[in-house]
Amino acid sequence: MDPRRSAQPDPRPGPKLVPPSGQPTPPPAISPAAPARRPGRVLQFPAPPAPAADTNAAAAQPRTWLLLEFGLLYVAGPLALCLRLTDGLNALEMLWLLAGFCLTLLLTDPTFDRRQLWNPAPLRRQLPQILGLFAAGVAMLTALVHAYAPRLLFGLPRRAPLLWSLILISYPVVSVAPQTLVYRVFLFHRYRPLLRMAPNRRAVVLIVISGLAFCFSHIVFRNWVAPALTLPGGLLFATRYHNTRSGYVSSLEHTLYGCFLFTVGLGHYFGMM
């Protein structure tokens, strides 16, 4: 026999394996599929992560209570002062009472990062922009006062240099520090859970709310100039705080503008000479 013929496979089909009567034919074994190859030059973008749930203490509070609290602190309080319904309590005393309340809630909230109360680290990077904007603000405010109220221009340092010096020294501690705490650090942390939206959009809304609340608080001086001047300032300080999470940096910028308002003569609209 030719060995080459015996090496060829037998074309005749072999016997079929038939299962015993009454038993179903087992399905053919399926080999595990090989992983599909990714098409070339196609970026595979991961699915967007689910928004993180707010974990601060305010998130556990009912939304109705938080809204009521906000209305009492940031709307009813300034209105009561403006309408002289506070039984002799002046604006500065009310501000410090409010700051004490806000600080107590923040320090008893385990999710609050206390570094935000100070945190001078971002100042070095932010300082050039802060000084550049301040220089532009100085030029603009000086020109406005010179054009529309020349009798007020640098009135306080000219008429009462000692009082002016005391204001420059005490203003950052007596006024700016509690305002930064109430209108930026506390407001951003406490009322963030009320805004159930995308983080970028929520940041913009918080900045606007902070700026408006800061502006509205100045109705206690009973003139339209104080709120008009503090609206752009409030938006600027809130934006700075959002970008740095630093009460120190926001307070420094607030101090620059506040001290210059008293210097250039606009302290007249904020209860000063």
C-alpha cells in the first residue's frame, strides 16, 4: 500500500454520536470570545462621573429651613437695620453677632475645611492680578469723584487725618474680617446644597448670590451710592474667594478697596465724614 494514500484523511463521515433516548442534545460548547479590538485612532472617552453628593452638615437640613435661614440672615437683618427696627443695635454690632453665629456653625461642621478661613498660600499667585485691578479701580473712582463730587475728593484725610489713620488700621479687623466670614466663607459652604446643578454653573450662581447679598447689606446706610459701589466689589471678592478658597486673599482685596473708598472721599456714603 502506498503510504501517501494512507496519510490522507478519510472523506467518509464518521459515525454520529447520538444521545440516549429521551435526553436533549447538549448545546455546542462556546469558546470565550476574543476581546474586540478598538478601532484605530478613535478616542475612547470615559463616561462622565456622577455628581458627588454634598456631605456638609447643611446638606442634612431641609431645603425649606435653609431658605428660611438665608432670608433671615441676608434679607430680614439688613431690612430691620434700615428701618430702625433693631432697638438701638447698630450695623457693626449686628455684623459681629451674625459673624459669631456663622463661625459657630462652621466650626461645629466636621466637613468644613478650616483652612479656608485663612489660607494665605494663593496670595503670591493672585497678587499681580489683584494689584492690577486695584490700580484700574483707583483711577476710575478718583476720576468719578473728581467729576461728580469734587468737594468730597480726599476729604477725610484732609479734614480728619487722625480718624482716617485709625480707620485704615482698624477697618480690616473690625469690618472686613466679619464680612468675609459671613458673605463668602459661610455663604459658600452653608448654602451650596441648595443648588442642585452642575458644579461650574453652581459656582457662578453662588458668586452672584454672594455679591447681591453683600450689596443688599449696605442698604443700612440709606443711600443708593453704597449698594451701587458694593455690587461690583461683592462680585469681585466672591470670585476671588471661589478661585482661591482663601478668606485671607479675599479679605486683603476687600481691604484695599474699602480703605481707598474712605481715602478718596466716598466714606461719606458709608457713615463717615
